[in-house]
Amino acid sequence: MEAMQAIFFWASLLSLGLIALGLIIYISSLASARGKREDAGKTVRQILIFMMWLSFALLSGAIATRWAATGHGPFSSMFEFALAFAWGIIGLGILYWMRYKTLLVSGASSVIALALIIFAAFSTGFNPTQSSELVPALQQNFLLSTHVAAAALSYGAFAIGFVTSIMFLMQRKRIIPWMPSPDKLDRISYNTVIVGFPLLTLVIILGALWAHVAWGRYWSWDPKETAALVTWFFYAAYLHTRVVVGWQGNRSAVLLVIAFLAVIFTFFGNYFFSGLHAFETGG
């Protein structure tokens, strides 16, 4: 099983690297196209779509073999969280491509997944089969697996929203013909929050239930708990300002960029602060 873990992990890293390379080639072909841009880079586009499906299958295999080898879901270390986060990005990236036909958004989001897998490799000293015994607080398998699955999908949606917000800001500054229109990017950004925000709410609720089972209290103001709550307020503020106040355009896009930085801070927060989540930095 260890050999299969390593094969799936390194193959995932390779496939994501090839997506990043293919994305550069695809963008170059779009930027240099003189005729119909939908015909530009057609072969590269088809390869990118195939590689995204392949990456999702490989990441799923990496999580499944890890689960089989350790006997628990991907919730005991930053390595496993990074795998789950990358899986969420690629899986939702495929769904958003199927709905909006914006391969640039899904492809650019895959670069974040690549960065996460590179981080995962470093976090275990390039030994993806490394694992450690579960601490007592992590022995609520179903509850924590659901908690992490919701977080992976939530963070994956927010990563795509971050990418579309960056593209939107680029488009509003100077229209780039080969990129999706500002209107479409704005719609995708809003949709990612509609998907991710309820999932993030579920993450916090499940985390509180787990904390009650593990430590006897629902909320401890642990640094990572607090960071997750602050992140929730950022996305709640985005929905409030958009739906109630009527914000759209640049202000909403900037708020989503800031909110995703809060996601990243929450994800890596246990490296900066001690607390109940300090066990997560292991392999």
C-alpha cells in the first residue's frame, strides 16, 4: 500500500505540473490568435481537460490509498489537509468548467492545487507515505472526515473565487480579449461563495461538535478556530454587501481576494500559533 500511496502522490504532482505547463501554452495560443479564438489552442485545450480529470482521479487515489493505509480520513496532518484541499480545487474546477466553459479559470485554479501538493511534499520531507499515530482528539473518524470533506470543498470553491476575482480586476483595468468577460467572472465569483459559504458554516458547526466530544466544550477561542470564524465573517460580509447593499464589481472582487487570504491564513495558522490544532503540523 505504501508503494501505491507514493505512486498516486507523485503522479498527482506530475499531472498538476503538466496542467500548469499546458496552461502557459494555451494562454500563449489565445494571446497570439488572429482569427477565431475558440479555435486557438484546441488540441491543448482538450489535453488540459483530460489532464484535469486525470489529476482528480490521481488525487482521489492518493487520498483513498492513504486512508486504507492509515485507517482514517485525511484529517491528521497538514500533508493530508493539503491533499484534500487540492482535491477540492480540482474537483470543483472541473464542475465549473462544465457549467461555464471557462477553462482558463479552472486551469489557473489548478496552479493553487499544484502549490498545495508541492507544500505537501515538503511537509513530509518528500516521503508521502510518512504517517503518525492519531492523537486522542482525532479519533472521531466520521465526524472529522465530514468536517475535512466540507472544508476541502469550501476552500476549493473559495480558491476558484479568488482566481476569478483576480481575473476580474485585470479585466476591469484593461480588457484582455482572450479572457472571460468581466460579467461572467463576476457571476462565477458570486457562485463560488454561494457554494462555499454554507460549506464553511458546516465546517465550523462540525468543528464545534468535534471539540465538544474531544475536549468537553464547543468553543475554546483556539487561534485556528478564531481564524476560521474571521474567515466566515469575511464571506458573510461579501454576501451582505452584494445582496443587501448592492456591491458589485471592483469592491466585491477586492473583498473576495482579502477573504481568500484569510482562508490561507486559517489553513496555515497552526504554524504561527500554538493551540489545540498544533498536532496538525505533523506528517
